[in-house]
Amino acid sequence: MTDKPRIVSSSHLVSERAAELSELEFALILSGNAFNRWMVRCMRAAGMPDVSVLDILVLHNVNSREREKSLSEVCFVLNVEDSHLVNYSLKKLRKLGLVDGIKRGKEVHYSTTKEGREMCQKYRDVREACLIETFQRLGVNHEEVGDVAKTLRAISGVYDQASRAASAM
């Protein structure tokens, strides 16, 4: 390990073999919390103050590509293991009139209502005004951001595999 100071949240976890991983994990913690806070505040500004991060993610996923989705599809795309949490969000979104469900065979397929689509559009409008505008002014290289996204998706697979290994111990 070098003498380079590491920006980490838990120095006792820094490995001599992969110190950068601890730096990445701290960056993920900071980014994740900032992103969660952003989503809730953006949705509040759009007119929906009493929803959780998972509710917001589920709403946008159900609205995406304008096609119905089952509980298992939403869980799979969002990489959420606890389906009961997503199910609770779907029930909450139904009560709010943002999502509707139609039973097909054994599964319920969900889609956004007119109100749900309008809420997603309001969220997008706030996102454009507050986030995209700032992002544009910073002069961030869009291709690099895309590369970071690809790397993070690949790293999520590494963490999924490691969690399977830890579960088998």
C-alpha cells in the first residue's frame, strides 16, 4: 500500500491488495445518498411529497417504455432482492392513483395511469431545470459519464457475485 492518503469511510477495511476499492465504496456511499436525496426532493418539487426513494424508482420503472411490467420484472430491472418492498411500493402508488394493475394469469401487470405519466413528466421537468441545466454548465464529458455508468453496472455484478459467495459461507 502506498503512503497516498485514501479518502475512505472505514480505514480499517482498506486492503493492501485493493485500496482503491475502499475509495470507490466511499464514493458510492456519498453518491448513493446524494442521489436518493435528489430523487425525493425532485419528486417533492414535482408535487408528490410523501414518497420514498423506492416508490420513485418503481414509478419511473413502471412508466418506462410505456409497457406493462410484472412485480418480478420491476424487481429484476431495479436489482431489488426483497420483492415485498417493491410490492408495497406498487400498492402505495396504486393508492395514490399513479399506477394501475391488471391480473394476467397468476401475475399482476402494472402500468402508469394518466396521473402517473403526468407526475413522471413533472419530475422530468424539474430534473431538466435543476439537474441537467447544472450538468450542462459544468462541461462534463458525456462520453466519460457513459463509460462510468458501464463500469458501475459491471461492478454491481462483482458485488452480486461476492454477496452470493458470502451467503454460501
